[in-house]
Amino acid sequence: MSHFASGVTIMTTSAAGRMHGMTVSAFASQSLEPLLILVSVERSTTMHKLVMESRAFAINILGEQGEGTARYFADNARLSGPEFREGAYHLGVSGSPILEEATAYLEATLERTLEAGDHTIMVGRVVALQVVRDTAPLIYYRSGYRSLS
């Protein structure tokens, strides 16, 4: 799998007064009509629990300058305190945090789930999306972050 290049996203949600984010590369477009996306989330994670409770999530697409953010949301050390800095996000229509540095984002409500091994494939119906800026993507390939340049 390390030879498959993928974009880098931060999945976010909010439930029971808690905002949470997690680096995700297992994200894809599912359908154009209706507009559906999918993301694969390990069932033992906080993200899984909170999305099942909130029934909503956002996918924040990172640009090539987002490696630090990707590493931060991949490190469980962030769970010991507030995960989001004031001014670094705003809440979207789904109630999920939208990162100010995202080059684009999609917000979705949970449409359906499918258990697959130790993960759940979460299919979301897109309720909002925006391209914020035209920036080259951050790419994950062979266990490292890369850019197109």
C-alpha cells in the first residue's frame, strides 16, 4: 500500500461539546448523484465514536504546506488537551470544525456505514463544500509527505 499515493485530509467532527480531528488518507468520492463521499475509520478510535454520535463530519483537504498539521492530527499526544487553536478553525454548517488552512473542505451527514475488518466505511452525504484556495496538494507516499513541486 505504501506505493499508492494519496491526498492528505483532516477529518473533523463535534459531539457532546467535544471537537475532534484526525489525519485521514483513506478518503474518496463515492457518487456524484447524490453527492456522496466515503472515509474509512478504525472502530477503536475516538473519531469513530464521535461520528456515530454526531452523525456528521467534515473533510479538510490540505495543501502542500500542511505537513505540520497532518503530523499534529496523526499524533495521539494532541488528545491530552484542546485539539483546536482559537482562530485556526470555524464551525461549518454540520457543526464540524473547518480548518482555516484547508485548501478545500466538504461537510457531510452520515448516510450509511459498512463494517470492513477493524474499520467502518462511513458514507457521507455532502451538505456543504468549498474550494478556499488553489494550492498544490499535500501527498502521502511511501511513508512520507510529498508535494507536486
